[in-house]
Amino acid sequence: MRSVDEDCAHHVISEINGALGDIGFTISGQAWTYWHPGPGPSPDYLDNNRGHDWAASTGRAMASNLVHAARALNAMPLPAPPS
């Protein structure tokens, strides 16, 4: 079950991705990651190991997707939109 904090993180991510897409950025899949320790006061990321495996694997997926999207765009750039 997702918490309210996690839902808020997803909402903020979707708003940022939507805004970037609106102004012409290409957003690859899984182009984000975050660390969510749960509701209430929590330790800092470096203070415990909870969620580190998920954050690391999601970060690797994000980096891989971003690199592949950048390579594809470099090989075949999108033209500027018509004025």
C-alpha cells in the first residue's frame, strides 16, 4: 500500500515531467527516482539501509534509459516544431 507521501512524490514527478514535455524536453521512461522512508519523522538516507536496494536499482534503470534516449536522439534528432 502506498502512503500519502509516496502519492505526493509521484504527483510532483508527473507535474515536472509534464511541464518539461510541454516546453520540448524528451522524457524517457523511468526518468526519476526518489527515496521514501515512510510517514512521520524518519532517518536520513545515509542513516539506515532501508530502501537502498530499490533506490539503487531504480537509479540504474533511470540512468540506462536516459543514456539510451540521448543516444537515439543524437543519432536521429527530432526536428524543431513548425512555427
